[in-house]
Amino acid sequence: MKKSLEKQRHSLAHVLAKAILELNPKAEYAIGPAIEDGFYYDFKDIDVSEKDFQKIEKEMKKIIKEDLEFKKKKVSKKKAREIFKDQPYKLELIKDLKGKISIYETGDFTDLCEGPHVKSTGDLNPKAFKLDRTSGAYFKGSEDRDMLQRIYGLAFETEKELEKYLEKREEAKKRDHRKIGKKQELFMFDEEVGQGLPLYLPKGAILRKLLMDFAMDTYLAHDYEIVSTPHIANEALWEKSGHLKHYAEDMYGALEVDEKKYRLKPMNCPFHVKMYNSKTRSYRELPKRWAEMGTVYRYEKSGELHGLTRPRAFTQDDAHIICRPDQLQDEVVSALKITKYIYDTLGMEDLIFKLSTRDKKKKEDYFGTDEQWEKAEKALEKALKSFGQTDYVIDEGEAAFYAPKIDIDAVDAMGRKWQLSTIQVDFNVTSRFEMTYVNEKGEEETPFMVHRALLGSIERFLGVYIEHTEGVFPVWLSPVQAWIIPISEKQTEYAQSVRKKLREKGVRVSVEGINETLSKTIRNGEIQSIPYLLVVGDREKDSKTVNIRFRGEKKGEKTVEELIEDIEKKSKK
């Protein structure tokens, strides 16, 4: 986000709070930051619906027209408490602040804020913002705290940019993977089963399998080995790995078995480490590349769940590479090449590479030695350059506490960025589990370990991919590749014989429309995004052909053999 735009959005959040207080003087206000596409503010003791937006926007535009200055002041903690004596949420925020307190005055409205802001409300474009929606939000994001009402606004530098964003969002609604998933009968959720737990219907399960098979076959072709691990483990394992200390709030509660506590796994890595440590390893054995389609379980707050892109149970195309320090760079380059191949094959060629490093001013916040960090960061940077990626972004301070990483964003058909792939070095696990190998001198050394998930979460990837393709999958990935549509019952036997021939060649095909009109069945097939619609009537039956529609385009008659050849050609990755 551009700094100038961030200032405008943050300033509009203050204008929104002032407008709400003008309309409802008893309202309590909490927090109001700039966000990716606009701003929001959280309030207590208001009851605002979308029908009130016009009135609130009118008040905001009045404040903008008044050209009120944003005045920054520094006050003592005591003075700040006096200013906000009637605002309990501000008083609580003040408790956590040290030294002089920064406030902003805008007319008779005062907010607790570090800024920055525009010079005055008159610098804001009254035609380039729009109130968008409301939702509930817990104070400080904690379910144990008060539920507040959050009002969201959209904001851009120009009216044209706002209009363009709204048009794009309307397009996004049409592409919503939850809507397409229901229409194409791919997956579902059920409250009685549990929130955030996807159920794959037959077509969705085939789609998921095809994607996972493609990924795993690719890894096998690059000398990975397959492993498989349980869904639960003794709580002692998660204590040793550090997950219970650092990750407990994202894990499910303990299950008691034989008077011992077990946990559903949030990650696969401790299992892979245990297998590595099951015997002494020589430097000649490395690297070890172990891959698993491992289903993990993480507690996501109910308000953050969003179809497949944010579930509570998901499968990762997870792999761990255990290697010598001198092998690290080459292993990362290989992982980058595989990632590019996978996304190119899936038609998502636009990737953004980010190198996340530690904040060198806060070294004490990170696990591992300076030497380990320098080696790992240099190896990742050299790997990116060796791969040919010179325009990567360096995100200082965005590394995990235990090591640097490369994150890869995929850009979808609408230009949205999705963080999907991660290549992550780990010093923490190798140290906690005392992982070693015997070097050429017969001495024990600590290996490097690289976590890498290239599709990331299969569920999240599918959610993104469904929206990217609008449910129109490549022929090789389509759950159903062809429908055979007999014009009447007289051609049903012939349609079934064609189906049998296609099935023998591995084509995913069914006979449809026996009890429906031809036009309705064709329309249903197009809605379902079935690549091949094969119409058979008496003429096709007599000539042993099918009449082909491919993606809505008429292709005329072909023999079954010609059809199979065409499907095989279009199914190549």
C-alpha cells in the first residue's frame, strides 16, 4: 500500500469515528486502522445497518468539506486518561503505552493515534470512498472480550479507482469458489459435522485427487520419497517440538487415551524428524527429501473461516528436506524450479517471490546463531538469483522466529495476490530434536532442515484455483471430462457403448439427459463446465460417431477413435 494512500485511509477512519459520534454522542470507539482496500472502525453501543450508510457518508462528507486540521499532540499518560475518561477502550489501550502519549485532534474529535494523517480533512476526496459493510469484532481480537460493531469503508485516491475496484469485486462474487463449488457439486460444509471441516462430494474428491496426484508424481520425479504419518500424537511430542508453548491457541484440545494426552496434529514436521532420528545418518545419505500429503488440524476463529481458503482441517503437500549446509542452496533452487513448473502447468504463471529475513535490530527475538542466520539468508538469496529471480522482494523482519524463508504469492486472473507456497529453513526443530549426521571426518554435525509446501494447503489452493479459472478446469484436471447426451431413449444403448470405450481409455465420462430435453441438458453441461458434450442421435448411431461441443463451440462429428485422440491431446499437461 502506498504511504500516501495509507494516510488517506487512516484519516478517513478518524472521519468515520467523528461522524458516528456526531450522530450518536454516547458511542464508545475502540480501534480504527487503514487496511488493504480501505479502513474500518470498531464501536460499542451503536446499531448501524447498511441502510444507515447514506446518512453516515453525508456526515463524513460534511466533515471533509469543513477542512479540519489533523493536529498531532504529545501528552502525559495522566492527561491522556483525562481526555478519554469516558472512553473505556481508549483507557485500556493507554495502560499498555509508555512515555508520552500521541493523540490527534480533528475539530472537537480526539483520537489516540501515532498517525500519520493527511494535513486536513479537506485533503480527502469525498468521491473516492464508500462505506461497505458491518460485522461483529471482538475487542483486541479476543473471544473473551466485548463484541463490538465494526464498520468497514472502501477508499482509493480517485473516484475512477473506486469504481474499478467495485466492478472487480462484482466479478469476484461471480467467481466465489463457494458458489461455484455448490453449483458444480464439488464440496460442502455442514454445521452438524462442524465448522471449517470440508466434505468433498464425488466430483470434488476426484478434482482433489487429480491435483494431489499431479503434485506427488512431480515430487517423485525429482527424487522425493513418500512418507505417511498419523493424525494424532502424544502431547509430549508437541511439548518437545515447542508447538504447545508457541502454537497452543491454534491447536485442538487434548484427547485422553490410556491415561495419556494426545493432540490432533497442526503440522507434520515432528513426525518426519522422528523418522530421521530413528537411526544414525551418514553425510552420504543426505539430502533426504520426504514428502507427505498430510492432513492437519488448526483452530481458526469462526469469524475467520472462509470456505476452502480458510478451513480448520486441510491437507498440505508437505515435504521436509534434510541436508548438509553445502547442499542447502541447490535444494532451494530445485524447490523453486518445481514450484514454477507446477504453477506454469496449472496456468498461474504470474508469481511474486519474497525473501523474509530477520530484523537485525532485534536479534534477541530469533532462535539460532548469527552464523546459522547468515548462512541460511545468503543461501536463500543466492538460490533466488541462481534460479533467475532477480526482482524478489526482501521483507526484513518477516522471517519466522526460527529461520528465514521464501514465500511465493500467486497472482490470479483478477490480479489478486495469494500467498500459497513457502520454502522455510528451520533451526528450531533440528536443535530441539538434536538432529545430526556423521560427516566425512566421522564427527557429528547438525543438518539444515527445509520445510516446503508448494501448493501449500490443497484446500486453500483449490479455493483460489476455482476462482482463478471460474470453475473451468483444464481437461486433464476436470472431474468429469465428457457427457454423452442421447437425443432420445432409442440411442441410449449406443451412448452406453461409447461410454464404455471412453472409460476403457481412462476418460471420465457419463451418460446424461435421458429424462431431460436436449437443450436443457446441454445448458446444464455448460453450467457444470463439462469440457466435452457429445450428442448422439440416429445419424451418429448409424455412422458410429458423436457430435462434439467443446467448451460451448460446435466441432462437428467425429469417430470415437478420433474423439479419444483429441481428448488425449487436450489432456496433456
